[in-house]
Amino acid sequence: MPTLTYLQAISSALRDELRADSRVLLMGEDIGVFGGAFKVTDGFVDEFGTDRVMDTPLAESGIIGTAIGAAVVGMRPVCEMQFSDFISCGFDQLVNVAGKMHYRQGLAVPLVVRLPSGGGFSGGPFHSQNPEAWFMHSPGIKVVAPSTAEDAKGLLHAAIHDPNPVCYMEHKHLYRRVKDDVPSGVYETPFTARVAQPGSDLVVIAYGAMVPVALEAVSDGLDGASVEVLDLRSLVPLDEEAILDSVERCSKVVIVDEANATCAAGAQVAALIAEKGFESLDGPVVRVATPDVPIPFSPPLEQAVLPGVDRVREACRELLAY
Amino acid sequence: MATHMAEPAAGGVETTVDHLTVEDRVWLLRAMLLMRGLEERAMSLYRQGRVPGSFYDGYGQEAVSAGAAFAMGPEDRLCILHRDLAAHLIRGVTPTRILSQYMGRAAGITRGRDGNVHFGDRKLGCVGMVSMLPDMMLVATGMAMAFKLRGEKRCAMTWFGDGSTSRGDFHEAMNWAGVQKLPVIFVLENNQYAYSTPVDKQFAVDPVERAAAYGFVGVTVDGNDAEAMFEAARAARERALAGEGPTLIEAVTMRMHGHAAHDDMKYVPKEQVEEWRKRDPIERQEKRLRELGIDIDGLRASIKAEIDAAAEEALAGPMPDPATAVDGVFCEGEAEPLGDGQAPWSGFASDGGAV
């Protein structure tokens, strides 16, 4: 089994899909000749040509809108937003046209939007956002967020095979930092949660870049407590069964979002636990998230708002003592 | 690059009929009469409280959709706007389903999930519009992009209004289609008002001129002449299938009713409406056909009977089951593709749809 970075795993999934399925088409700004802002599609034009690895005009609404058109006539477009922040310019097409299409007209829109997201590198207010909750709140759109290279590939294959619009949140901070064994060829990772580390005293629920943060936070300094880490992997659909199962076994819950706190994915998880897991709880549901501010540029400011290992560990310590 | 095919003018402008048989010309009239009759019936159902929400119609603009859609082949794909009912009728949507749609009934095209003219029958190659205009310009552009990538001889057509030309998606679609030289036909329905806003508050240049700025052909057509609309669309389709890229057709017309049923149009000068009433597209087509000896009264009577029967059937149909309100948000299992539409133009009968 080859060892790939998270970024290489994404590239591998795209390459495999382009080879296997002539309907697959990549669209985005600077993804062709240049190979993408993060080099996810580096060298692709040489193998697949400029028609299938398409350098588009600088127009996010145009990318999503034309991809919807291509999708409804039988293509499988995979769009890259250069940064997930720019999806605000394509929001209308995604939410109003793609998201509502099947409900209104019974017409499927097999469309993947890749959203390089997240902060931690002084990207500032327009290159650091985690916009996943916008789309969780919009009916008809699936949202997935891998934290490992294996899932990065498997979830992308599953997203491309899915007949619905899928927002694929790929965390930029993980691109070259995460590296693990990745199966060769095409395989699908289900849109369900995964126990990243089993435990019984407390569960940390996280997704994307917060999974490695959670794993590191609970690796020591908690006096030998048995802490579970649940990696959501998919936000829509949300794996309610896995969440409630972890809560039942662990009784204490810390939920971590890198996104702004209000109405974040973690808020939905907290609401779910309040509604359906209340009887299992031995303490308040604790949330760690970015406060409701734009992500600041300067490193000390950015580090002050993004959830890090220390904040997650401290939250666990306090809850364990409750 | 803009060319002017026909200046808007008061009634009786003859156009070339080289590509239209008498039967075709009757078809155009039939589609317009059916559109007007259905919308009048729907308005009356609205006043009776049987059409929920609001009601929008295309009175006086029937030629724009009838003429343009008539030039489209079975495998072409359409994104139709809310004042273009004739395009749906030409593609083969039945009057019963249209009236059911207005009334939010289970037999409507969206099965009650969306209202009024927000629909497109996917089985007939149509993708329904959304309220954010002109979003569908990009969708049509994307369909055309797929056709070009696959080397298919088909095109996409979409309609939008004068107000739409102010939004970014208009420019993104025009630019994209121009850059990639796509087989897409943009029909700009210039009906003088976007809700209450007149065109002089909407654009500083005639929007047809913008086609040249994006590198393709723009034509201005008398939007109240179904045959002129057909000819412009036929020529645009010919260019599209020959790989010569998009066309912007500016159909100059007039919105003769308010934006929706509630709107009394106080902001429109009466003289303007009266002036345009003389250019009624249906009267114009009837005059032409009467001269050819066509029995217009018979045609009107048969259409009225068809609408009566459709209304009766639609009113007898059930409302949707509330238990299904949350069904179908996602596609589960096999996706059903877009189907082909009806294409009644005689030009398709002889050569299977090729230009």
C-alpha cells in the first residue's frame, strides 16, 4: 500500500476517475497548465488534455453554473474553488440551482465542488475560512471533510460517484502534513463517521483538520483517561447513529470546530446530542470553536482564535473533572 | 458585430418564410393561442383562489417563446423563462399538467414542489428556471459546453429579461460562451420593464451591442413577430451547430400585464401600452394566416375546447400528499437523464434534426 500525502491522495483520486470515466471533467482557475494553486492537478493536462482539465475564466458563479449544466446533460464535473472562501461568489448557483434541482424537478446534479479550506498559515480573512455550515443549512447538498489521506481519496471517489452535489472540504493545512497508507485504485469511503481512536471516558467529536488536533490533544496530559476521538468525515449526511453511540459509551463530549462557532457543524452535533443523547450525558456538552470573527492575518492573532491542541486538551481536562 | 434583422415596427411586417410551411405557421399561431388561453384560464383560477401564491403571465410576448423554441431540435436543451409558456407547449408539455402546476396539484410538472412557471419537464429536455435571474444562462452555457466537448451536434437555448442583463451571471455566461465558442443561444426578452424598473434605468447601451464585446453575433428582432423570432433562432442554431459559437437574440417586446397578478402597472404610461397593443403578436400571425385561407375561428374554438377539458381534468386531480413533502431532496439510486423534447418544425421531419 503506497504512502501518500493528503494532497497526493486527492490527486490520485482525480487521476483515477479521469482514467476510468470519460464523463469526469475538472474545472477551475489555474488548474490546467499551472496545475492548480496547490498543485493538486500538477501535470494533469499532459495526460488528459486541456478539455478535461479546464482552465476556466475567473468566475466562480460561472464555474458552478456551467458545471451544473454539464452535469445535467451527463458529465461528472469536479470544480475546484481556488480557495473555499471564493465559493461565496458561486453560492447562488450551488444553493439555488444545484441544491434544489432534484427536489423540484427530479433531475440529478452529479457535481463535486472541491473547497480548499481552513486557516493556520496567515491566509487572512479571505483565504482561511471554513464555510461548510453554509451548505449544511442548504437542502440538497452533501458535505464531506476528510482528515486522513486514505479518506481524502475514498471520500473523493464516493463524491464523484454520488448523483448529488457534494461539497468536498479539503483542508489546506493537511495537504502536506498528513501522510498515510492509501489503497491503490478506486475505492469509496462511506459518508459515515469513523472512530479515529476508541475510548470510554470522554469523546472528542471533530472533523477535517481538527481530528489530528484532537488526537494530539488527548495523547497525553489527561492522567491516563480513556478518550475517544470520533472523526465525522461527513457533515451531510450526519452520522447520527455513530455520534449517539459514542456519547452513550463515553458520557462526556467535547466538540471541536475550526469554523466560527455560531451555527457551525459542531452546533448541530450539540443539538443532536441534546435532543437524542441527553440521558447518556454525565456533564455539559463542551464546544471548542473559532469565535465569531474573520480569521485574522497576523500569526499571534490567528493562533489566538483557531482551536489548537492546548485549548482542546484543557477542555477535555475540565470536562473529565466535572 | 450586431446586426439588425428586423426593426420593431407596428403590425404587418412580413418576414422571410423560406423555412416555414403553412402548417408550421399555423403551429406558431396555435402555440401562441394556447399560451394566451391557458394563462387567461389560470388567471381566472387565480382569482377564484385556486392558484396559490402569485401568478405571472406573458400576455403580449407569446411570439418570443413560440418562435424561438420552434427552431429547437429534439436533442437540444432549453431553460425557459416565466413568460415563455409557448416554449413548454412546443416541447410537448400538456395543458392539463400546466394548469395542475399552477394549482400546486400532484399532477403538476414539479408535483407541487415549485409554483407557477418555475418548471421544466426534464423528460422533454427542459431544465426549470429559478427566481435568481439569469442563473439559467450559465446552466445553458454548461450544457452547450458538454455538447461541444463530446462533439455532439446540438445546442442549448435560454431566455432572460432586460433586468437580467445587469447581473453578473449574464456577463459570466456571455463571456464564458464567447471564450469557449459554445453552441448556446441567448434570448434576451426585452419587455421594457424589470418589475417596475424601465430599461433606461437598467442599461446605458443597447444590450445587443454587448454580444460583440464578448466576441459573438448579436441580433435585434421584433419580438412580437413569431416568424421573425423563428428565423433568428433557426439561423442562430445553424451557426451553433456549425461551430460558430453563441448568438444573442434581443427580442424587443412589451410586458402588457403587471409583473405579477397583484401589480396594476401604474408606473407604465398608458400610451406605451396602447402603442404596443397595436403590435399584438397573435393578431399579426392571424392576419397572415387568414390571408392564406386558414380557418382561424375553427382553430380558436378547438383550442378553447382543449383548455376547457384540461381545466376540468386538472381541477379533478388531487393535491400532493403532505407525507411526501420531505421526499426527493437527494437523488437516491439511478439518476434519470434529461429526455428529448417534441420538435414540430417541418425542417426536422425531413432530415432528422440536422441543419
